[in-house]
Amino acid sequence: MKAQESPRRYHAPVWSEPIIMTMGRKGERGIRIPEVEEEVRAAVGDAIAFVPTTMRRKQPPSLPELSQPHVLRHYLRLSQQTLGMDFNIDLGEGTCTMKYSPKVNEDFVKELAEIHPLQDEETIQGVLKIVYDFGHVFLREISGLDEFVFHAGGGNEAAYTNACIIRKFHELNGELGQRDEIITTIFSHPSSAATAATAGFKVITLYPDEETGFPSTESLKAAVSKHTAGLMTTNPEDTGIFNPEIDEWTKIVHEAGGLCAYDQANANGLLGVSRAKESGFDMCFFNLHKTFSSPHGSYGPACGAVGVKQELVKFLPVPVVTFDGDRYHLDYDRPHSIGKVRDFYGNVQIVLRAYAWAMSMGTDGLREVAEISMINNNYLEKKLLTIPGVTKPYKTNKRLDQIRYSLEKLREETGVGAQDVIRRVVDYGVQSYWLSHHPWVVPEPFTPEACETYSKADIDYWVAVLAEISKEAYSNPELVKTAPHNSSIARIPDANLEDPAKLAMTWRAYLRKRTLTK
């Protein structure tokens, strides 16, 4: 059967669904918990006595009271209005790398639900073995680095861990007062600059050469000085452009006395092809929820795997999972550690999924991930550049994964820009794509990525949607500008969502702010 390449008819279900905190009726129950038997009460005593007085609630929490059917209806209705990874083709998420996660791995993860993070290490030897082996067998071989930890809850936290290790290294050497600058590039993930600044460093940002698409080595030499603490960079950058001079870059920074940190959050095009060690990096991190096929939950769940060379192992956050040849241990006795960056020893569920995926792929399969990713993205490029209004900045072909395209030409000729297109794609049952990290150095950007998960048919369909929207922009631009039309949620009015006075992270915070503004 021929795969469908033209956009299919789609209309999302629409439920006028209230917030669950406003639902329910007093006395409704999802489950009735049996009374404690007298024998149990006599043996255990008063359970509330185990809770310190200062931690006891003055009154029960104000929770909605609903029966099980009502809870199911509420969340199933919400799920019907959501375009997720298993529901549509979302290769448009670009640098966030959405890929299919094998469902068999969820069966493994269910077993971890019964484990408490404070259990004695003797009772979790199997879990610690998985964590240890994934770092020492897979990630050590993939990166060439010596030791990995999995505390970070995502790429930002992993980059921050790298920045803290750089700071601790220079502090121990007595040079932190002098070495207060981190060098990065504008197309590295913004977390490189943000986390370096959060760790107390000044940030020097290098901009790309118009021909190559990456900063020149001469610009790096001009930025390096006695104040250089390190280099924090992505390669390939978020434009998909690989810097072939990266080993020269790390050599220059090392000669100046700095350390080099490699953002490998997205390593789909690099597995088995290029390693952090041979590029001269002292540390790196991988996002297991991107490259290693564990679900990408954006702000969580996620896991940034941080790896370092032997000289920096003593700085890793605690605890570090170690092996003495007989037993696995959670090692907290590390006097030079940067401390804790997260509770316990990380999102182990994410590590288990990644471990299971890597085991099923094997050495040849992991290399094939890189090869298929590169083929898919090159095929996607050829298709997209035939669509009117789509252009590709920086003419270089040294691209390994996603490409940052531009709709500047489309906007100039029709008035329809990237923000308009992102709202229109959902009308065809495709998840709105990720535009670009700010600042928009590439005007009207969008950054799709067709990693190894996607088939030729998937890519053809996604491109067909973009092509259809391009036609609409040239023939009926208002149709695109007023989108979405078939989505469950109407267009959200433009508002200053960065004003703290207007933000509420919980329902009760919203009620408090609403009361104060009346």
C-alpha cells in the first residue's frame, strides 16, 4: 500500500473540561480504605506519632473528591486533546529530539516503582549494577571518558554540573579569582551560557563565520586569555553544523589553562562516529531522553548523564556508584566533590530505559542510529528546500543532524512568519514544531530533526504538511495567520507570560493571586 503523502483530514476533539481542583462533590470517593485492624493498631501504635509536630497539617488538604470514573473521564478527555509522540509525527521538535521509546522498556521500569531511593545499598545491588554498567560499558566506550554520573534531571542541570566542576577545579588550584570567563558559541545550546553565568562566570560568546556557519579558530584565539576558565560548546551546533577544527579549539583552551566541556545532549548523528575524548574534551554530557530513547518529558522526567576524564572524577557530585569487584556502593566520601545537584542518585527509571535500549541496539545498532539519522536529515533537507519560502542559511554541507531553516522569504513575500506556521501545522494533526532558541540569529527559524526513529513515509508526510501551508500562505495568508482552526485549543492571546506577577505554578497560588488583585 502506498504511503499517504498529502495532508489527511484532521480535527481534534474539544472538551470544555474544567480544572480538576474545581470538580467533584463532597463525599465522593475513588476508593474506600479499610479501617485499621485492632491487632495492627496494637502492634504499630499511633502512626501520626511518627510525624514531628512541626510537620503535621493543621487541617486536611483541600483535595477534589471524585469517583474513579470521573477521574478517568477527566484525564482521558485531556489526553484526547493532546498531540504526543505516539499520536503523531513530531520530527519538528528539532534540538529536543523526539524519538519513539519501545514500550517493552516500560515493563522493566514498572519494577522500579517498588524501590525507595533511601533503601540500603545491599537491597538494590541489581539497580546499582545497571547504573554502573551503563556508565562504564556504554557511555565510557561512546565518549572515551572515564566516569559517569546520572544525577542531573536534564541538559540544563548537566551543563550546570559541568560548569560547577570547572569552577571547583580552578578553586582547588587557587586560580578561580583569575579565571572567571567561559567561552561559548551563539549556536551552542543556550544552557552553556546560562549555566556558566549561574555558576558565577562571565560569558564570552563567539559568532559564526558567514561562509562556514561556525566561529573561526582565530576568533577563539582572540577570546582566550589568562582569565579563561573553560570552553562550553556544542558540536555539531544547534544548526547541525559540525566544526571540523574542534580538536584545535580544545588544544588552544588547554594551552591557556582552561577546561573543555562538550554538550552532547543530542548525539544522534555521532554515535560510533566521533568521541569526546578524541576531540580533546575533559567532560561532556548526554541527554538520555534524547539520544538514548527514553521518553522526553521536557522539564521532567529526564536525565543528563555527565562524564569526565580521570583527573576530574574526584569533583563529581555525590553519590557516585562504585564497584569493588564484589559489591556495588553509593560513595559519599569524596571530599573534593561539588556536592549534590539533585536528590539521591538520579532518575534511575530513565537510566534503565536507556540501558535496555542500548542493550537491544548493540554496537552495530548504535552506529546505525548515527548513519540513519544523517541519511534522514539529508533527505529532509532536499525535500524542504523545494518548498517556496524555505531557505537554509550557511551553505556548508557539514551538517550531521537537524538544520536551522528560515521562513524569512515566506514572511517577506506573504506576511506569514514562523509563528503563524507553527500554529497552522496542528490543524493537520502534526505537533507544532520547535522554532529556535533565542536570540533569533537566523530570522524566522525552524529546526526539524528526522532522527533514526522516522521512516521515509513519516518524513514525506511531514514535508507535505509544510508544503500545503506554504501554498496557503501564498494564496490565502489570513487562513494561516488566524490558525489554528481544527485544534482543541483556540489561539492563545499574546500576553507577557514572563511577568512574575502574572504567573501561578499551582491552583492555590492562582487563587491567592486572584484574591490579591480583586
